[in-house]
Amino acid sequence: MSELALSVSQLAVSYGGIRAVKGISFEVARGEIVALIGANGAGKTSTLRGIVRLVKAEGKVQVFGTDVSRLEADQVAALGVALVPEGRGIFTGLTVRENLELGAYLKREPKGLAQRMERVLKLFPRLGERLTQDAGTLSGGEQQMLAIGRALMADPRVILLDEPSLGLSPKLVGEIFAAIREIAAGGMTILLVEQNTRLSLETAQRAYVLATGEIVLSGAAAELAHDPRIQEAYLGGTVE
């Protein structure tokens, strides 16, 4: 494995007396797409939120060798970790341009801002056509593009994607995942949480399977796609 972008060791997240994530460990190499798959309630979103310190978490998280376990969420973001949350989390009363510019609040040098804006609009031309529209007027797919674009405006080294296909038509899902692959081809490190297991395993190089807050399987995504346990639990039968 090449240089580690993200190293998670014994991560645990609890809500009151409920232990949502039970001390899991995994790694993501630089430039790799790794998927976290599992049923609803398995602890996938809690894992992402624990990594970026949006919820209190135990265990150790390292980003390119730097321990972020005791940092605040804004400090983790400043080290180059961007979360695209489930539900997108865009500011519906602001314009598309304003949402994108807010993504760059930690890195506001004019030249870099313009270059990142250009890259985002090249990746998502629809956003360029709607820069002056309020984000709340966008379609679901366009809002997902905006959420990913806003994360890219922070010039991250690692992107955490939480359910990017949620609520989208198959055509728009295809567009979003084509963009994700293009982002990865540029060298970005991606940790992907996605309810569409088949699509996750087609997109990622490796995957970890979460069940009730624990990692129960891991390996190459292509191999897991043909694992009878994965087929039975998540893929609805045999994969040819």
C-alpha cells in the first residue's frame, strides 16, 4: 500500500448509552477510493462524523500521519479533510456561487479561489449555468453536485462522501458517480459511504463492511462483489 492518507484505529462513537461504532480500524491509501458498506443503522455516517470530529469519538484518527483525534472539526477541515454530508447540507437561501465560495472559507487567496472555481465548474457545467440562482431552486442532482463542488473548493486532500446517490434518479446517479471517478483520477483520496452496494463496489478499489457498528468483512471491492455473503445480504442474489 502507498502512503496512508487516512488511518483509523479503534474508532468508537456513542450516543448516550448506545454504542453506534464499536472500536473499528481501517485505512485509506493516498489516491484510493475505499467504500464503507452496510445496512441502515450500521454506523457508517457515525464513522464519518467521528473522523471529522462532528461527534465525540474515542480512538485514533491520523490524516497523512498527523493525529487529529483531539482536534476540533474546523481544525480537521484545515488539515484537508472535507465531508460531503448525507442530505447535502447546502445553504438553500444563498446562491450557487455563494455556496461554493463558502467552501473556500479556510483558503481564500484570490488566485487559488479562481482556479478552484474553474475546476469545479468544468466538472459540473450545470453549476456554471446556475451561479446566480438560489441553491434551494436546484434539482436534487444539482444540489448534490453543489455539495461536492463546495467540498472541492476547500482544496482538500481527503473527501468523505456520505450517500451521494440518495434520492436521485438513475441517470443523475450515473452523472454523480462519473464525477466521483473523475475526481479520484486526479489523485483525490475518497472514503465513500453509499447505500447502493453494487455501485459502491464497482467504484471503489477496496471496501469494508459494517454491521451493527463493527467491521465484519473487508477486502478488494471486486472480490467482495462476488462474495456469497455480500450477494445474499446486499446485492439480492448472484453477481455474474
